[in-house]
Amino acid sequence: MTNATSSSAKGQGSAPAFYNNPHNRAIFYQVVLVLVLGYFIYTIINNTLINMEDRGIKTGFDFLTTTAGFDILMSLVEYDASHTYFDTFIVGLLNTILVSIIGIFFATIIGFIMGVAYFSHNWLIRKLSVVYVEIFRNIPLLLQIFFWYFAVLSALPNARNSLSLGEALFLNIRGFYMPKPLEEAGAWVVYAAIVVAIIGTWLFLRFAHKKQDLEGTQLPTFWISLAILFGLPILATLVMGVPFTLEYPELKGFNFRGGITVIPELMALVISLSIYTGAFIAEAVRAGIQSVPKGQTEAARSIGLKEGKIMKLIIVPQAMRVIVPLLNSEYQSLVKNSTLATAIGYPDLFTVFVGTSLNQTGQAIEIVFMTIAVYFAVNMCISFVMNLFNRRVALVERK
Amino acid sequence: MTDTTSRFGKPARIFQPSAAQPAPIKSTGAYAWLRQNLFSSALNTIVTIAIVAFLATIIPPMFNWLFLDSNLSGSTQADCTGDGACWVFIKVWLQPLLYGSYPDGQIWRINLCLLLLFVTLAAPFWLPHRMRNKVDIAMLLVLPFVAIVILDGRLLGLEYVSTDYWGGFALNLFLASASIILGMPLGFLWALGRRSQMPMARSICVILIEFFRGTPVLALFFMGSVMLPLFFPEGTTVDKLLRVWIVLTLFMAGYMAEVYRGGFQAIPQGQYEAAASIGLSFWQTTLLVILPQVIKVSMPNILATAVMLFKNTTFLMIIGVFEVLSTAQNALTNSNWLGGFSTEAYLFVGIVYWICCFSMSSVASYIERKLDTSHRS
């Protein structure tokens, strides 16, 4: 509008017609868009309300406080059938977070190893990395989950004939059993030592950095921080006379009791998620390393840096700029893909809440939107952490 | 020495060749290749031996299981007598795995649709240059509906086959293609909307894109099967496959919009200015100048997204669509075939999938290499 009036005021006589003015057109289009969309949403809501009334579906979040009345295979917090639907939500949420964290941990390790292996001097390792990426990237994840769950893990022996390692680790068709550390009096000293060690390492690294900036001398930071990080907790454990006892799993009747049990559903899900996502991460790592121009390596060699230093100081920081945003989206897709747990019955948020709770209450809209909101929130957390990390590795241009 | 003493009393210097150096180590040929790539250092040698030993223990039993000890002849579980794989299982269940429970006599219709798909995909290679865009894009957009008419059969006076009988790998292929075909233009519209100056249009597009990208695809499928029926007016029933198709198309559009966004960022501002200077309108600029370049730049990502969608069609088994994996699970629980043939079944489905996805991924990386003009490494 302002353009039209000002140009006509100048007396150029070339002011566009009212309906040709882009500003007016934009308003018109948007009004039409909003009207159409509004009508569409209104119809949907109207239809939904009529349909729900017909089918006798209740609305609102009252169901969250009613008793759920079903058991859940695995729970990180105390849960039984007498708890409420809100408790099933929490149990499912924790199980989802558990599988996501373990999956991200292993996927990152596998992905980085395989991504770096692509640049190995050894032909066999190079080819192994290519074969790994190309096989697991191009097979549907659900098929891989089924393969591990129905073909591999169900072929394991029964409890009496478990595969065992040193009478402490057992693997059978019911799951994976490992000893559980039980704390005794004085265990808090060890926990405190771990915290002190982490803070101490951080302080030491800052000190070493500052010293190098001021004097140019380099300390063997890697070994010293390793010594602090592991030495202090081990020392504390020994001084306190090992304030832990291990509870070993024992075969009683047809099954093992005690220790920590990893159910096969969780195992299959973690294995397939980390192998599948690991292939994508390997691809990201490869792309990141390849994005660093060869001139960087050559320049680093020409000023006399050793190969290890070149990798640490020149290649990795530049490669991380490419890798971190890709890692962010891979982690998010791992969390979203963990919903496939429902196919093998691992009690994650999707199985417990969208599966069983929805079936029992019939309140589809509330439950589905709560679930979607959770996945959005988890992915936002991942995004937030990765963006913090990204800010550290991002290119700092001259101001 | 005395006879060689010069008249100045010093020994004369006589040329004495130093011992010949050994020939330089060969840097070409099979032996040199082996030394450089497998045995360049002590650690490498150990790793090489370890890997070879590992492969030597793994491959022969696998080879035996797959081929030598496997069972190929026969038609029942009892024919699988050897220790190896039971390919009889795959042979018997091949038709359901590929075509679902479509009637025997009507399978030519599925094959016809597959043929039409390949003809359309290959059309740019045999159509005259001038007609390529117009004809091929029109063919692609019409194809899903033609395929539905052929498979359904009522309009053509063929035997009616309800969507309950559609299934198998063909269904995965059809659903993926149909949603890719419709999702690509829709995603482009969303991407345009996201770049738009109009605040309402932009925010609506951002919400749509982020919603369909951020929600787990399984949750979308559940919404399609549990919530979508509530949205339609009372009394209308919408076919399950149609609902799935809608969900997949919107899902694809969300991801494609993000891919196009990356493509848009690669287009220099000069392209818009040049188009404006020769007087092209917004839609002329977008469709004739920008879109072709966006598609060219983002082709590797478009293909990667298509591969992802194609793989994700297996998730449909969870909401009860009879696609290939669900058929395989059905076959595994069939009372005549309870011998535990899961490895064979998953291997077969995996190989079929792998061939399709790997060829698409290879095309993507080929295009990426071809477009890459930087001088790295």
C-alpha cells in the first residue's frame, strides 16, 4: 500500500491497479488460505466430535488417574497392575529413554569405528567398512529387528544350558544376566571420588591449556587425565575396602534369579538400532573426514606435525563441523525408530501407551498427541545438546 | 701401492665403484599391492591375518548352509531333510511374498502395473527431448490412479479385487512409488511456502513440515488407522490403504520439503535476478529456472529420502497391512511350516529389499560424484 501511494504521489501514473499490487495480493491469498484451512479444521473437529459421541468415546485426561490393570514386562520404577495409566506413561517413557541412550551409545561407537575404518591403510578393513555400511543401510530396520529377535536370539539355548562366561555372565533364550553391584556402607566415598575425579580432570585440562597458551609447554594431558579419571575412584574403592558386593545371577528352577537381567526384546532392539544407525553414522563420519581438503593434511605435514597430531588438531576439528549436524539427525531418527519396539513387544512408550492403554481406554486423540509430544520433547533435548556441541566445533570466522 | 704412487709422493686416486645398491622395492604389481595394502606394518599384518582367519571360519559353513546342504526340490516341509537352508519354503511362499493374496489368474494386472511404472521411469530416455518434461511428468502424476483402476478392476469391467487381497512386495513397491510421486510436488509447495514472504503461509508450512518430520512414522501410521476415521463425516468409510497412502504422502512431503530447502540454499541470488531481468513471472521463475536446478542439486538427497520411505513401508505390518514382511511372518506361523525357517524368510526379504535400495543408493552416490566439482583428496 505504501509503495502504491508514494509512487502515485510522485505523479508517475504507473501505480499498479489495486488487484495487481503484490502487497494486496499477498493479503488476499493469505486470507483465502486461512479461511480454507479454518473451514477444513472446523469440519474435522466437528466430524470428530460427532463420531466420538456416536461411539461413546470419552474425552479429557481423566483416564490418567484411573487404574490401568495390566502388567508390564519390564519397568525401571516400581509398577504393577494396580497403578494408574499415568504410571504406565512414565514406565513407557523411561523404557524409551533407556533404549535410546543405550542405542545412541553403541551406534556412536560402531559408527565412528566403521567411519574411520574407511580410511585405513589395510585394504581388508576398508572393504569391511564399505560392506558393513552398504548392507545394513539398505535393509529395512524392522526386518533387522525381526532377524535378531526371531532368528538369532530365539535360537539361544534354554536356561539350563546357558552360554556362560566365568559363572558371572549368562546368555540364554530368556535374556542376558549379569552380576549386580550392591553397595555397602562407605559407598558414597567412591561416588564422591568419581565426581571429584571428573571435576579435577576438567580443572587440570583448563590449567594445561592455559599453561600452553602462556609458556608454550605441553603436558601429557591424555595420560594425566586418564590417571585422575580412573585412579581416584579406584583408589577410593581400595581405601574403603571395596564397599561393594556383587550379586551373581543363580539358576533356580527353570530360570535365573538375582543380578541384572536384560530381556531379549531389549537386546534385539538395541543390537538392531545400533547396527542400523551405526551404518548411517559411519557414512556421516566418512563424509566429514572427506570434506577436509587434502591441502590441510599437506600443510600440516609441511610444518612438521606428526600423523597423530594432524588427526587430532587439523582433521578432526574440521570434520566435526560436518559430522555433528548429521549426528543430530541420526540420533533423532534413532529415537523415532525405537517405536518399532512395539513389533517385538518391548514395553516402550509406544507399546505401553499407544498400544495397550489406547486399546483399553479408546481415547485415541489424547494418547496419540501425548506420545507425539514426548517424542518432540526428547528430540528437542537431543537437538539442544547437539547444538551446544555444534557451537563448540563450528567455524569461528574473523570478526 | 708403490707402483701407483705419483711423482708428488701421494697415492693416486683410483676410481673404485661402491657396492651396487639393491633395486628399489617395487611399487607396482600384485606383490607390491599386497605389501602396501595388507602387510604394510606389523600391526597391519596381524589385523590382516585375524580378518582372514575370521572369514575363513565364517564363510565355508555359511556357503554350505546357503548352497551345498540346502534343499531346493519338493513342496512340503518334509522335503527339507538336509542340514542347510530350506529354500523349498521360499519356493512355496514366493507368490504370496511377491504378490500377496491377489487371485492367481489376475496376477498379470500387478505385472502390468509394474511394467507401466518402469516404462514411465524409463520414459525420459526414449522420449523426444522436447516432450520429456511435459509427457513424463503427466504420466507420472496419472500413474498411481491408473494403477489403482487396473488393480481394482471395477471400472475396466475386470474381476473386482478388494484391497484386502493386495499385498506382498508389490504392495510395498506401489505404496512407496505412489507416495513418492505425489509427495514430491507437495513437498515442493511446502518448501516454497516456507520461503514465502507471507507470514501466515510460512508459519502453516513450517508447522506442517516440522510435524511430519518430527513425529515417528509409526505414530503417523497409528494416527492414519485410529484417528483419521474419526475425521471423516459420519458413515463414510475410507479404505485402509487409501489412508496409509495419504499418511505416506504427507510424510514424504515433509521430508522432501526439507531436502528442497537445502537445494534452494544452493541457488545463487543471480539466478532470480537474471530471471526477473528478462521479465519472468514468479511461477515462470520458479518452475523454469529454480526448480530444475534445485532438483539437480538435491538429487542425491531426494533418492536417499525415497530409499528411506521405501524401507519404512515395512512398518505398515504393525497396523495390519499385508506387505511383504507381514506375509513372511504369516508364512512363518503357518501350521504346515513350523520348522523355524525365519532365517530363510528374512534373508530372502532382506536380499530383495537390499537389491532395490542398493541400486537406488548407488545411483545417488553416482550423481553425487558426478556433480562434485571440488578438488578434494
